[in-house]
Amino acid sequence: MRLQTLWTSPIRLIVMVLVGLAILAAAFVTLAVVLPLLLIGGAILHFYVRRQLRRARPSASRHVIDVEYRVVDRP
């Protein structure tokens, strides 16, 4: 019984340190890898959508309506 209580405190300390290191590693990977990838992907998506919208926008020649009309004057 005495041996079990002797090892529980150092084991808990080691586990807590390992959990802390794992959290720090996850935070570092998120900030150093995931965040830049998301920013680059967002910029690429922004320019892609702008290009597609510019292509889809009708040109000035499509706004001209070429019709013949007649004015009827009724007294």
C-alpha cells in the first residue's frame, strides 16, 4: 500500500506534463500550419469568385436593345 501512494504523485505529474505538452503541440500546429493554410485558401477563393463574377457579368453590348418602334398619336 505504501509503494502505491509513493508512485502516484510522480506519475500524475508526468501525465500532467505530457498533457500540457500535447496541448502546446496542438496549439503550435494550429497556429503554424492550419491558420496559414486557411488564410491562403481564403485569398485564393476570394480571387476565384471575383474572376467568376467578372466573367458572368454581362458586357456593355448586351445592354443595348435594338428594336423598331412606332409612335401612334391618338387625338
